[in-house]
Amino acid sequence: MKLVWHTIVPTSSGGRLRESQPLWNLMRDYAARVVDPATTVEFMFMDPGMRTLAHPYAALANERWLVIHALAAERAGADGFLTAYFGDLGLESLQSALQIPVVGSLQSALAVAANIGRRAGIVTVHPGYVHQLELAILRSGLGGRLVDHRPVRYWPMDWQEEVGNALEGKPDQLLDAFTAVADTLIADGADVIIGVGQVFGAFLAKYDVRVIGSTGVPIVDIGASGLKMLELMVSMRQTLGLRKSEAIGSPFRTLSPDLFAAATEMLRSQA
């Protein structure tokens, strides 16, 4: 089984890190740890892409490239596609355009959290992400399983300092900041914490962090959730023939060949 994990971040990390390759090496090791031994995970990067991920207008530009990349991955033989953008960027567009299974990392994490606790809280890393996450939660239909008051909270993560130091074996700044935000959600009733940051899972695994302090509150990583959900969907397609809905009115329904070709050509000609 071949899965594609689209990071939405450029290969260079868009200047977020002085050297990005150690991070991608860590992420690849983490992905291999998460999936079954017979499953391979290929990373795709947003090259080209917008430097900012937080603004809705920039997200629109990124979505176009995301769909182009996903169509290319399907043609190249991918069995499933994961969009790991914090707000499940382009999820409906991808699910309607591709025939292979497509999942979003946030929606997957919300489903996982709903099976291990009653009320989840979300920790992310930028104020501009909050609104986009709230919209994605509404689309998922799983918002009722989140804490009532400000279910999405953040701290302004410093990639150079916090992520860079964690890569060098000094994770305290990153983990302490994550925990501080999680503690506020736990105080408001969260019994599960969802980490909405592509790098969280790899660092939590590297430093063997599974719960928030001594609270017993588990941490659900969006990357791992997305990979395992995608692996499940591909397996169910291969063994049971389960495919997306083609019902009239379904947003998953495949376009007619002529309209699909016209939409694809328009995307490519404007790229």
C-alpha cells in the first residue's frame, strides 16, 4: 500500500527553519512507525506554495496547487492521499476529484478523539489558524464532541527556537508551551487533547510524551490519525470494494469526463 502525505509546507520549510532536512527525516521515521510495515508513505511538499498558511486568501492559492499535486499522485499510482493542512484544506475538492481514498488529518483526529474521550480540546500554533479550524470543525459535523468554550486555542510557536531546539535534543520549550495551552483546555473540561500541528506527533513520539503531565489526558496527533484512517480506507476499498458516494447531490460525486478534463485543464493553465 502506497500512501501520500501532503505536508502543505515547502521542502525548504519556507524559511521557518535554518535547515529543514532533519525535520523531514524525523517525520519520515515517524510515518514509518505509525503505519503497517507493508505500507509506504511518500511525502509531498507545497512546492511552490504561499509563505503564509494562516490567511484564507493564501489558502485559496495553496488549495489549487494541492489539487494539482494530488491528481499527479493518483496518476503515479498512489493508493491514498492525506491532506495534512491544519484545516483540512481542499478536502471536499480532493474527495470529489480523486478516485482513490482521501482523508483530512483534522477530521481523522476528531473521529479518533471521539472514541477515547467525551470532550476534546485543540491546541494549535497560530492565531490565524483558529478561524479556519473552526470552519473545518463545522464541516466535519464533530464539533459537538469538543469543549464548549473556545475549543481551539494556540500559542505563537517559534519554528527557529522551539522546533529547531527540539530537533537538537532540547524539547522543553516546545513541550512546555504545548502543555500550557492544553492545561487551559483541560481546566475547561477537555479529557482529550488534539495536537493540530504537523510536527507535533513526531516530537511527542521522539520524547515519549503520550499524555498531558499527570492528568491522564491523552494526546491525539493529527498526522498519525490521518495516516491510520487513510490506511483503513484504502484497506476497505481493496478488500470490500468500498468507494466514495456517487449519489446525485453528493459532494463526493465524480464529474463527467468532459467537465473533469475542463476543470483540470483550467487548474493547470493558471498554475
